[in-house]
Amino acid sequence: MRKLLVVDSNALFHRSRSALTRAMGEVETPFGVPVTGTFGFLNALFSVIEKYEFDSVVAVYDAGGNWRKEEDTEYKADREKSSLAHYSDMNLLVEDVLPALGFTPVGVKGYEADDVIATVSRNSAAYQEIVIFTCDKDLLQLVSNKVKVLLFSSAKKMSLVDIDGVIEMFGVYPSEVKYFKALAGDSSDNVAGIKGIGPKTAVKIIEESRPKGEDDFMSGADRIAFHPKVKGNAATFYANLRLVTLENDVPDLRWFASSAPNLNVVKTLFEGLGFKSYLKPARLTKILKSLKVEAG
């Protein structure tokens, strides 16, 4: 069975950088370039590809621009602006480090990384199992019989979420998670829900709005919009739904399977970054094996 790992690079980088900065301050190369996020990101990525066997890895990132912010200025408006060191660190990871390790990062201007991940997940027919590596529960709406989400908190705290796991977390099926967020809101993205509707009420509305036979001609969204507790705020529900629903058909999107990097390139990269722990024989052997590099 062929398995694909899709990495939510921005979310993983941000979580890793924030945690390491709090724990040990800024990590820099011998030349003073900030690499805190890069180091934390690679620690997490290596721990996963060493533990699980994947035929390929696709790293997805935010390429800039966001149509959701153009439609709603409040969307993610409460996010703290990233520092110059953060941007420098992230650019190094995407432009230099990941390609040197055999990964081709993919992103599309105007779309969020989540949209690209949704499109890759939907259109990778060559793989029988797809695992999305992220810290973001928004991506749980993509879970299916074929797609699972590996939720990352730390290298020692990760959980692989399937359909049953999504139901346990939200009380609804993965395909209904977007309805849940449109009704109850999503504080992480600064999306206000409908007044008077909390998580428990949202679940009840979704359950009561599932098709009953006579209304099969209506979409799931329309059935919810006509629910007595929603119809007075149907416009808000539809607007929220557009924001929280992931695009799964990003135009002109191409992505490439990962390939084994050159041994000397990997060593030179780690030396330049100052990641001495990666060059210790036992650690390097594990990393090279996970990257499918012949040690030689």
C-alpha cells in the first residue's frame, strides 16, 4: 500500500518555533541566521518519517495572499504579526533546506496552505493512504477512509485521527466539521459563530438537518440554513461556511514526489546550519535512512 505524507509546513513551523523560542531562546547558525523554527520543524518531521514509512512526502506552505481576508477583514485579524526573524527562518526552510533534503515545497498565491493540502489530498490517486501532518484541527474536515490527520503537539505527543476520532472530538462526521465551525464559530481563525449557538447546539442542529428522504434534493448547507434556530441568521451561516470550507480544487496546482537527496549535500547543509546533533553518527544514520539516502 502506497502512503503519502502531506506536511502543513507553516503550522508545524510556527508551533515548533514558538515552543523552542520559549524554551531556549533564538537558535542561530554560525553566521547569525535565525533557524529556531527550522530546527524544531526538522525535529518533528524526522521523528514522523522515522516512525512511519511513507513512499513520498509533500511539504505545503502559505505562498502569500489570502482571498478569505479580502472577503472578511476580521478573518484571522487577531493574529500577531510575525517578526523579521520568523520570516527569515521560514524562507530559509522553504527555499533552501527542504529542497536540499529532497522535498519540493508547494504553495499557491492567494490560497491558504490548507486549501492546497485539501487539493493534494483529493487528487493523489496513486496513494492508498494519505496522512496530513499538522497542528491545525481545521484539516480534520478532510478525514476520510483514505485520509487521516496526524495532530502534532510535540515530538512525544502526536495523535493519528481517523473518522471515529473526528466524531469523538466534534460530535459530527468529518464532512460536517465545516458546518459545526460555521454555526459555533472558530476562535483560532477569528470567525464568530451565530449568537446563541454553542458546540452542543451546533451538533444538535447538524443531526436534525441530516437528510430524511423527502429533502434529499437540498444540500447539507441549505437544510441547516432552514433549521428554525438558524434561518434568521442564514446569511451569517453561509458567510461563515465560505470562510471555513477548504478549497479542494486549487487551480494550476502541481506538486512533486519527494526524492532521496545527495549524501554530501545533506551533510554540508547540517554543517552550515550548525545542527551538530544531526551529524552524530547514530543520529545521522537514522536521518539518512528516513530520507532514503544510501550512506555509502
